Amino acid sequence: MVPETGPYLKAAAFCESVIEGKDGVLSLIRIIDRLTITAAGNELPTEMEPFRTVLRLAVMFISGRAKGTHDVTLRVERPDGTSARAWSGTIFLEGEERGANVVIEMSTEFRMEGLYWFDVLFDEIQMTRVPFRVIYQRAGLATA
């Protein structure tokens, strides 16, 4: 259950890039929630081959009454129902309207197509789930 006194989740989104200004303000560029993998050729596998890509997840918290150093964890649930820890770190909250931003850049291997859920945990409390869908498309080559 999300704490009633904070912290509060301001945003959580996958994006192509994140720019942090000199004043600490984040700009999220090209918010995404899916990736299409296309295989081309004459003999294409029916199942998607595993591939690795870099994902960026921007997570923004507002303190509320929460103060001090806290654990933030990202857990992924794969389309087959298995799950694993994808990232962990800490943030420092000052309280009130002050917040903390975390930009998680992770090299992720996708072994199957389908819907992946990324759970954002604050001190082991689930704050939100962010979906990310992997789509596999096959495109055969035309023969003359």
C-alpha cells in the first residue's frame, strides 16, 4: 500500500533520452512504452531471438513527510510470469515539496515478445507499475 504521508510518485516513464538542466529540472524526450523488433530474410525463426537494448526509466518522487535516505528498487515481471530485480539504488528526500529524481539506465535482455511490467518499489512498497511491450515482426524477402 502506498504511504498516505509520502513520498508521492510524480512520474514514472520510459523514454528515449533524458536531459537534466543546470537547475536540476528533467526533460523527458520521446516517452515510449513499446519496442518493435523486425527480422528480415528468407528463413526467419518463428520465435524472437534474444536481444539486448538500453532502456531509460525516469522516476520522480515528491517527499511529503518522507525524509532521509531510502531504497528504490525496480523489478521486472516478464510475459511468462517470472520476475527478477532489474535495478536498485538509494535516494535522499528532504521533505515537503522537495523531491528526488532517478534516471535508471539499464542494459536489458529481452528473451521473448510480450508485455513486461516494471514495478517501482520504495522501501519495498510498490509505488507503481510501468508497462513495456516487445513486439516481434517477421518480414520475408520477396523472391523473383
